[in-house]
Amino acid sequence: MAAIDPLESISARFGYTFKNGALLETALTHRSAEGTNNERLEYLGDAILNFVIAEALYQALPRAPEGVLTRLRASLVKRETLADIGRELELGHVIRLGGGEKKSGGWRRESILANTVEALLGAIYLDSDLPVCRAAILRVFSSRLASLPDQDQAKDPKTTLQEFLQARHLPLPAYRVIEEAGEAHERLFRVECLVAELDTPVIAEGRSKRNAEQAAASMALERLGIQSG
């Protein structure tokens, strides 16, 4: 039985066959490897992905206000979601990495998987056109777009905490980074969240300042007895 070409497998999962194989290879090449890397394609794919997802949400939720649409788009295009898609597409088996990244397990790193997904979308766009690229995006996001949460569930913990406090005319929470650690490509942020209704600060960690703040807000909601979306 003949082995399946991993590049053909990736094309099949996106529902798109590249005419220019060099574009596909570039999209799968991390900056740590030799040759032209995928950073420019990542930049392009990120912009297209945000547009297509925004358009899809606008059409799918005709009554949703701007704030809900923004939160839903952010949840769909965030690094964690894109990394999950990268794992579903088994990109870790075909990403081209330099020796150092290979040894450190870069093929499973969230940032690399997410960036490669965006680079692939940029490559599809350049190899075809916007309608074809839109179809590829909607194909890999189909299950997530089909199971969108309702408007209340779309609220992130920071928003839920802020609205809870505002409704009670209480001071808004204050967030402060109290520690940063790790290498530049894998920073770990520790954030303190001060809430007047709580006796002690809430402290949480995350791979980005935003993620740490969201985690702290979620913990604060739990301590207040409020369920976040």
C-alpha cells in the first residue's frame, strides 16, 4: 500500500489542491528552518481569516449586536482555536522546523500550529481567489460555526465580571501583571485581579497577558458565586 503524501493529505482536509506547490511548502516552513518562511503568508492569512469569520457571523446572527459578534470572532480566531484546528489537520507532522525547534517539540507548540494554519489560508488565497479561500475557511471551521453559543454564553469572563460589577454600581476590577517568565516564544504571565467585593486578590497565569486576565476574571467570578459564559 502506497504511503499517503502528507502535503496531499493537508490539501484534502482543506478541500483544496494547490496549483503552485511551492506556496504550500512555504506555508509549512517555520522561520527556524532554512529557506523562505511562512511569516508573510501568516500575516495575509490572519487578515483574510478575520474577514471571512466576521462575514460568516454577520450572516449567521442577523440580530446579534456588535459586541457579541466581536467576542465570537475573537473566540474563533484566537491562537488556542487555531492550534486545535492545526492538530485536527495533523499539521505537526508536516511543518518544517529548524533543528532547535524540532528538539524542543515545536511541532506541537500552539503558536507554531496556529501561525501555520493562518499561513496555509494565505497561501490558498494567493493560489486561487477570495471565494475559494472563503470556502476552505468555512470547511475547517464548519463544526465551530454550527455550534455557536447563544449571546449570553458568548461573553468572556472579563466582560461578565465587568457587567456584574457595573450592574451593582461597584468599582471595576483592576488587573496588574505581577510576573513574567519563560523564553520570548513561550512567555508565562502571572496577573493579579483586584475586586472590591473580594477580601484577597485573585492571581492567575496564562501564556499571554490577555489569557491570564481572562483566567483571573473567571476565578473571581467563581469566588463571587457567578457562573461565567
